[in-house]
Amino acid sequence: MSEISDLIEAATLARDNAYAPYSKFAVGAAIRAEDGRIYAGANVENAAFPQGQCAEATAIGAMVSAGARRILEMVVLGEGAVLVTPCGGCRQRIREFAGRDVRIHLVAADGAQHSVTIGELLPLAFGPEHLG
């Protein structure tokens, strides 16, 4: 069993509940937070396309709603053999709750994996430290 198997399982279960009637592209995300708990989310589309929500944003919302504030690591899991990366907006959302060295594990449905840091996904990011 891999060290991130619990995150992959949570992201897979969330992806299975995605609401993606328009794109037909379900995504799941799972976060391990500083409280040790796992928070998962799926993408939720909307007929008014800009109003949809990415899986990463859903997982972050679940984490924050439960009172946690720091992402220790995260899995993003899509469908098919291609690794899915967070969109630009989600990269900024992740950066709000994660240090530059936090690992984001990209996982394909066929088991392919690649890990990067949020700093690699969003170099020279604007973060909370810029405001304080």
C-alpha cells in the first residue's frame, strides 16, 4: 500500500460522486490537513458554466468548514490515463493554505502518478505572507 493510498481512496470516492453532466469529466481531490484528517471533494458543474466548482475548491471548502487551515499534502485524480493538474485558480486556492513545498500528487485512473510541489505548479506565487 502506498503512503498516499488513503488520499487516493478518498479522492476516488469523491470523484465517483462528481456532478459533471456537461463536461462528462469527473475529478476528485483529497487533502491531508494539519489536524491529520482527510478532506475530499468533487467537481460540481453548473449550467451557467463559470459557476461550477473544481474538486480542489470543494475539498478546500470542506477542510476550512471543519476548522482546519493547513494542507500537508493533496491528491488530484481525474479520469483516464492523463494526469490532471489543478487549474490556475485552484493553484492559487491551494497556495493560500499550503506552503511552497507542499506535495500535490497527480493521479490518473490507470494508476499513473506524478508528484510536484505547489511551488512548482505556481512559481513566484502571491501568498498570505505578502499581506502581513
